[in-house]
Amino acid sequence: MEYALILVGAVLVNNIVLNQFLGICPFLGVSSRTSTAVGMGAAVIFVMTMATIAAWLIQDLVLVPLNIGFLQTVTFILVIASLVQLVEIVLKKVSPPLYQALGVYLPLITTNCAILGVAILVVTRGYNLGQSVVFAIGSSAGFLLALYIFAGIRERLALVNVPKAMRGAPIALVTAGLLALAFGGFTGMV
């Protein structure tokens, strides 16, 4: 039951993008098409889960025993950067169209504060390895859900006559705010 609460809480109640405002750059940048959003979301799921596992293990097996916790952020960033390079190499070989569609946003996963934020959150919340994995999967699934819904809305907005002053970033930000309010309705659920 505890794992289910962590999962539902991470996906809906404490959505990493819409509630904690981490990962806004790829959220706004890759959300123009649902196909690209799904590709980015899948990459984030993989990187966030693997980075959280690696970060938890490094924290528990190296940093804490050696009393060098002050290296936590630097170490986590190096782990995330390595994993993103791995994802980039695999995507380039497996799916060149998706690799081209993600463009500059794939390397931006390295600096995606959502991934670093989740790695640090599992350590500060004192989660064990199982809880950390569930939280990472839930947070990344919440990122994918928010990104997919937002991309769908933006695709629909491209078909309507939006006032000139609201085209582009203004309507995207208003839409993101309304989506955050909608997800705020889940508050208190867990």
C-alpha cells in the first residue's frame, strides 16, 4: 500500500512539473507535438529511473560511509550526464527520426532539474531503494502525463484562432497554468 501511495502521489498529487515546477524547459520546449512528447517522456522515464537508482546506491554505499556527502550534487550530475549520453547513443542508432525530433532537448535532459531533483528528493526523504525506484517511476510517469496532455492541448490550439497577442509563449504559459490548477485538484488525495 505504501508503494501505491508513493506512486499515485508522484504522478498526480505532487507532479514534478506542475506542482514542484521542476523540468519546465523540456516541458515547454518539447510539447508542440504529442509524438515528440512521448519520445521525450520515455527518455526521461529511463534516465530518471536509472539516475535515481545510481544516485541512491552512490549515496548509500559511497558518500555516506566515507562522510563526503558534500559531493552529492556533483556526483549526481555526473551520473545523470553519463546516462543521457547513453540514451543519446542508443536513440541515434535505434530511432533516428525521434533523435532528430528531440534535437537540442535530448542533451538538455542532462540539465533537467527534474531528474536531479528526484535523485536528491529520494535521499532527503530517506526512501529505501524500492521506494526510490517507485518514486522515480511515478515522477517520470507524471512528467510524461503532463507533457503529453500539454502537447495535445497545444496541437489543438494550433488549429484555432488565438488572439495575436496571445500566440506562442503567452498561450502556452496560460495553458500550463490551467493544467497545473487541474492537477491541483488531486491535492489531498494521498
